[in-house]
Amino acid sequence: LYKELARLGRTCPTLPTELRVLNQEIIRPCLPSALILDLDSSVENVYGDQEGAAKGTNPHKPGRKSYHPLLAFEGQTR
């Protein structure tokens, strides 16, 4: 689906915006009026030489390359 949407996006440049608006119209009525967002970060170890990995603060394996993804959760349902 991702590849097909990318292909269609090249032939119809307004498609991503139109799909975003459509998704918001469909999803908005299902959401509660107030949301709680929990923001967090994590450390994911990598083994080998993956692109984007860097040495940083890694409490479990100091000096190892890792990813440091930032996460967001909806606080009521997680």
C-alpha cells in the first residue's frame, strides 16, 4: 500500500493532502475531546554498522552504537 500511495502521489501531487484531510474527517469523531500525550525516549542497541546509529548514552552497554527513538503515546489507551 505504501509503494502504491507513493506512486500515486507522484502522478497526483495533491493526493497526500487530500488523504490527510479525509483521515482527519473520519477519525476526529472517534477521538475523545481531551487527549493526554505521554512523551518518552528509549535506547535501542544495534549490532553491526546500521545507518543512523551512533555512540551515545547507553546505560546497558556503554560505548555501543544505538538508536535513541522518541516515542509518543496517547495516555488513556497507550
